[in-house]
Amino acid sequence: MAADYEPRAEKYESFLLDLDGVIYLNQQPIPDAVEFVKRLRAMGKRVLFLTNNSRYTRSEYRHKLESMGIASSEDEFMTASVATASFLEEGYALDGKTAFFIGGRGLEEALSATPLRLLSGEKGRDAGFVVVGWDMELTYDKLRIACLALHAGAVFVATNDDATFPAPDGLWPGAGAIVAALERAAGREALVVGKPNVYMLEAALSITGARPDGTLMIGDRLETDILGGWRAGLDTCLVLSGVARRSDLEGFEPQPDLVVDSLLELL
């Protein structure tokens, strides 16, 4: 007689899913992950996409997933850019203040929704805040202007400090590489908002309305997704489709609750 078996995903009401390395690699969807999301929705589960990638807007992410066959709404995305804008509004009086940013459209849109006035070019050296994310159009001038503002006393905030970005041909420099350059040049550490900072995880939970013990954090990075989920009191799942490899688990703490090669294993 066959034993009753409940899929591991059944015990959770809500799923926080990283994007890069979990749902896709750059522009290439991971087929098992696309099917996994569809089946979660069919089961009536709550899904929130939680990404440290600050380059794109929530609208751009929605269209990207739609092109891969995943229907979504903009309120199902929590990006490091959106979290950073919320962090700044909650922690600082921004009226009349200025900022210089290094990043993409996603960071620009999020910061533009705050009271901060964004400065560009040489004016940026007088900014009161320097906000750094992933920038594929990075130039030396951007680093120079940010460095001058930091030496003048600007508040230093980073959307995330992921050292690399998983792409189909390997690992590219991530936002953390840019942050590290400025930290070294300015002699100061940035305030980091994205995973594994618990602020971003708690913001995600407030959106889903789910209990921590009913939520599974799924990601491909031990030092951000797994550590961040653990700090927020969530069960965690490492999927080996992105950055981390099984050998990376040796000696790492905290260990993920689940490790899978394909997300479909959870079903």
C-alpha cells in the first residue's frame, strides 16, 4: 500500500521568490521555474517576487515575466530599489534634500517617488545622499562624482551588495562590486537595504500579509536569500539553478531548510 505523501510546498501559504538565477538567467527563462509558479497559482498560493536587482522597474519585471508565460501584477514585486526608497522615507527627513544615484531605471523611478531631488552630472558632488545600485552603464565619472559627495559627508546607501550577477555565460560583476569600489575610495561602509537585510524581508511579509511560519523564501544565493530568510524567521529553500552550488553548503550557516536542483521537486 502506497504511503500518503504531501508535497513540500503544500505546508506554505506564501512564497517569496528571487528572480535572477531562480526564475530566469538574464533573458532566458528556467522552464521548471516557470511551470512551478503556474502550479503554485493553481494551488491558490500567494507569490511575491523579491529581487535585489535594482536595475528595472516593477512594470518592466511584469512584462519580462509575461513574455516568459508568467502572468503577474506590479504589486507582486518587491525590488531592492523600492525597498531602498521606503527605507529612506522611513528613516530620514527628505524634504528639500538631494541625492545622486548610480543605477538603472528601477532605482531612478523609485527615488523619484520620494521627496528627494535627484541631481545629475557635476551637480551630484553636492548631493546629501549617494544611493548605489547595479549600473550596466557605469562610468568613471559616476564613481568620481559619488566619491566626492561621500567625502563631503553624503549619506551612503546601497540597494544591495551582491558581488555578482548570474548570467547564462557565467557570473558578471553585480551592484556589490560597484559599492565595494566606492567604499574603498570613500573609506566608509554603505548602509545596505536589500537581502539579507531583514528590512526588505519584513517589507515583503507586510505585502503578502502571511505569517513567517507559513512563508518559504526561495533563492539561489546563500549569503542573501538564505541568510535573509533565516533572519526574518522564514523557512528557506536553495535552488541550484543560479549562483550557489551544492559544494558551497559545506560550512555555511545557517543551512537552508530545503535544497533542490529544480523547483518542481517541491511539488
